[in-house]
Amino acid sequence: MMRPTGKNAIYPYARLADDQGNPLPTPKDYRMAYTDTAGAGKLLNWEYYPLNEINYADNRFKQTDILLNLGAFYRYNKHVSFDVKYQYESQAGKTSNLYDVTTYLTRNFINRYSQVAGGQVQYGIPMGAILDLTDASLLSQTARVQANFNQQIIKGQELTVIAGGEVKQIQSGSNNSRTYGFNPDVLTSGNVDYVNNLPIYGNLSSATTINNPNGFSEGVLRFLSAFSNASYSIRGRYTFSASAREDASNLFGVKTNQKAVPLWSAGFSWQLNQENFYHSKALPVLKLRLTYGYNGNVDNTLSALTTIKYASRAPVTSLNYANTNNPPNPELQWEKTAVFTTGIDFVSRNHRFSGSIDYYRKKGVDLIGLSQVDPTTGVLDPSQSSFYFKGNVADMKGQGVDLNVTANILQGGFKWSAVLLFNYTESKVTKYNMSSTLASFFLGGGILINPILGKPLYTIYSYKWAGLDPLTGDPQGYLNGVVSKNYSSILNAPVDQLQYHGSALPVYYGSLRNTFSFKGFSLSVNIAYKLGYFFRRPSISYYALYNTWDGHADFSARWQKPGDEKYTNVPSMIYPNANSNRDALYTSSSVLIEKGDHIRLQDIALSYDFAQRLLQHKSTFKNIQLYTYINNLGIIWKANKAGLDPDYFSNSGYPLPMTVSFGTKITF
């Protein structure tokens, strides 16, 4: 009998090798009692050996990348010059995955489409290896022309102007193919029937076509830009600047006046320290800045006209078919963001401190996203699973602060410098054409967009937790303010029944890098931090455990007898049939929400320069540097009590390994 379909996972605590280190089989797709007897020895070995699969893999990838940059400069006179630049890039990648008959994938395919009759085996898939090939290519060309003008208009006043245009085209393509019955020694292959439904071994009532992943794709993106920038400086104290550009893209079917978007910005800077009234010795350099303007973005996957996507081999008819890829959208246009920024640049006496502080406000309009539509329209989202429309459906606004400070703490023979980066950012949705109010829609754990007016785009919501039932260990939530175990009603309650925790993205983040230098030695230590956000930690889901063998260590802390609810929040196990709604209440409840704040030792760099010694001996080398670099050293402090790394907290999220590298740099 086949085990329930789902993730092809290995069951928890599966033993992969015996005491002598010999690989052991584990169940996969079918029960081992079935695979041990299927075909009475006529079929290929149907057992799955995870350790052997590593040795059987023959996966190869080859990529060729050609990048060519050409440029020319011409000066007409001392005020006017011209730049011409051209970039050509070509990429070609080839992936080859060869699965010979020793691999489980090939043995499973051959056995599934085999039939044993009269002691003979009839193969739907020919004996031999399976070869998957993928070829991908990219061709990008960019040309840019720019004119430059610079002249002192009158004494102390200078005008600088640039203007030009840029055109860019990106062509991409790929094709996938699969060959059955492949013999890599003589380069032959077999034929298969992709058209007719073939019976599956052991289940004659179930017939299906052989998987044919062959496919092709091509795409062309074109961008056209015209730009200009001018600045006018008065005595080096006051600088007025302005820029304007128009960007256009090949949005299919869009009205001509919507293919392009005019963008502009204007700014002013004031070198305050050059004023006669400025006498500060603590900050001998102080500059104020102010800018306002617009930038834009476009999604080339959309179209103003109805477009369809062709595909091959429909499941029932095996004929070629097409799906609606984009519904008509004559109002489609570019996303636009207005940005206001004010900042200060400063340098202290003796350059002991220097840096900048910026405050910005942003307002995005006509942002592209998904919005629900009436199901009777037949409009499906790109996954073809829900009735959603993609277009200009949202507005947002936000603000933030960027701080960059460099401090030369100690100078002389022993030097100590530090660079502090601090960023604060917040945003909220001000408009979204989404009518759904179901609580379950907003429980993506910060991975999915949760568009609620007045809240950040990526947020953490949860079901309010009411603890475990002291008699049964069932999870309990709240329904209209009352403790309840009506899981279906809680999951389908309106969004105002949820508990809001905060942003799923760090509100405060940055780093502190300290660098120490002494007689050619240099040591740099970088500490990074992320603060002001939340995440949902994973836990046990009995439905996932039974159906896909997706377990979790919280299973050992589950409720097992009355009184356990005082020490654990992990629900009791019900067997053999799990309640998916019961699991959903617990796994999306507030009891699993953790603070993501943490401080991380990001990297350490150590180097030694031989420059002074080489100069003393009149060497042909200007410098020789030996260095070592260690990255991803680990967390110094974290706010959550679960012992999780907030950057890699999911079941499938593995922390990046610590890396150590050594090298030499030689300068002639």
C-alpha cells in the first residue's frame, strides 16, 4: 500500500546506517512491506537508501559569461565634453542531471510504469538512465550617451550640467528536456509514450501519462531612458541641483503615454561652515542637505491587454492548451514613490569624528500587488489557484533615519577606529484594494504580505492563546472574547479577532565595526544588530507528522496527562486521525511568537602588511599582505528564550556555516 502522499521526507529518527556503517533502506513513497514483495523479484530493487543516493548523484553545471565594456571620451572644449559607453554581456549555462538505474528516482519511475504478466515484465519506461538537461542563455546590451557641461558663470558661481540617454535590451531563454532509457556509454536513448495513460503497477485502476518536463521559454525586456542633471554652486556655499528623467519600458498593450514615466528631483545644500557667522571649532565642517523627488518601478510581467500562456500536454487530452496569463488592464502604469530627504554631513576637529545623519519620508502610489476579484470573472492569480487580479492596487508611506559615524578613537603607533551604522525605518499601508477580512488570510508569519491599513506591509499576527484544556490537552483560543475549542469558527473569524504583535522586519538595524592597527597588523571586528521585530517559531503539527513525516522536537514536550498544562503549551497528540484545524490554531497562536531582536558577531578580519619592510629593502613589490577572514561566527545575544537564531528559525532554515579564508595580496 502506498503511504499518504505529500513531502517525500524520511520519518523522524530514521536509522540511515547499521553499526558497521552499511547503508540501510528507509521507507519512501511506499511501505517497505510492499516494496519488498512487489513484482515477486521481477522488478528493480524498490528500496531507498539515502546514503547511497549521495554517491549515485551525477549533477553538473557549466556557465560561460562574457562581459565587454567599451567607452569613448571626447572633449569639444574646456567646458563641453561627451561620453559614449557600451556594455555587452552574454551568459550561457548548462545543467546536466544524470540518474542511472542505481538511483531511486530512475528505479521508481521504471517500476511504476511496469507490468508483470506471465513471468515477463513489460516496461512503460525503457531500461536505462534518465537524463535531465537545462540550457539557459542571456544576452544583454546597454548603450549610453552623455554630454557634460561645466563653466564658471561669474566669479564664485559655477554651473554643471549633464544630459543624455540610455537604451537597454535583455533577451533571455531556456529549455528543459528529459531523456528516458539513456546509455551514457554509447549515447543512445529509448522511446516512451507521452500521449496515452499507462497503468500504474499495483493499481491498475489508476493510469497516468509519463512525466514529460520538456519546455521552452523566451523573454525580451527593453528599457529606454532620457536624463539630465544640473547643479549651480555659489561661492562653494550654496548648491542648487535638479534632475529629470523619463524611463520607458516595453509594457505590452499599455497606452503610449503610460509606457514611460517622468521622474524628477530637486535639492539644495548649504556649506554652513563657510559662513562668516560660523565659528565652531568642534565641528569645522558642517553641511546641510535637502532633496525631494520621485522614482519609479515597473513590473514587466504585466500587460494592459489580455495575454495567454501556452503549455503542452493537457492532463486529460494531452493536447496543447493555454491559460489566461493577464486579464485586460488598460489603466496599468508605473509604480511611483515620492521621497523627501534632509541630512547633515559633519567632520569634527582633527577628523576625530565624521559622518552623516539623514531623515527621509517616502510615499508610494500605484504600487503593484494582488487584489481579489469576483470569481465569476474567471480571473486567476499567476499560480492559477485563486481569483486574484494583479495591478496598481496599493499605496504606502514610511519614514526613517540613517546614521553613519566614523570615529578615530586612538591615533599614533596604535590606532583604533570605529564605524557605526544605524538605521531606523517604519512604513504602513495607506490603501489596498483587498476585500478579505478572514483572520487566516493574515497569518503568513511575516513571509507573506499582510496588507492591513495603518500597519506595516510585513507583519506578525496570531490567534489569541487561551492555554491547554486541563482535561484533554487540547489547544484553546478565543472566539468573540470567550475561550473556545471551535477551531473551524476561530479560523474563519474576522481579522479583528487576531492579536497584532508588530513588524516582521527589523525596525532598527545596523552594525559596529572596530578596527585596530599596529605596526603592519590590522584587526577588524564587525558586530551587526537587528531590533524591534517578531517572528513565529515552528512547532509540532500532528497532521503534518502523520501525512508527511514532518516532525519537531516539541513533540517530546507535548501534554500527556492532567497537570502538564502548567509546564507546557504543546497540545496532546490525537491518533490516528489528526485535526488540521486544531493544529492550525496552535501553530498560528500567540504562544509561538518570539522577539527577533539579536546581536551577531558577523565577521573578523586579520591582516599583516609588509609594505614598510619592502620599501626598506627596495623590493620590486610595493606591498605584500597576508590576511585571514572569518565570517558568520554566531549570535552574541538574542531576545527570544527558545534558543533560536531569528534569521534561520524555520524547520528548513539552516544557519550559514562559519567560513574561514586565507589569502595573499601582492602589489607591484
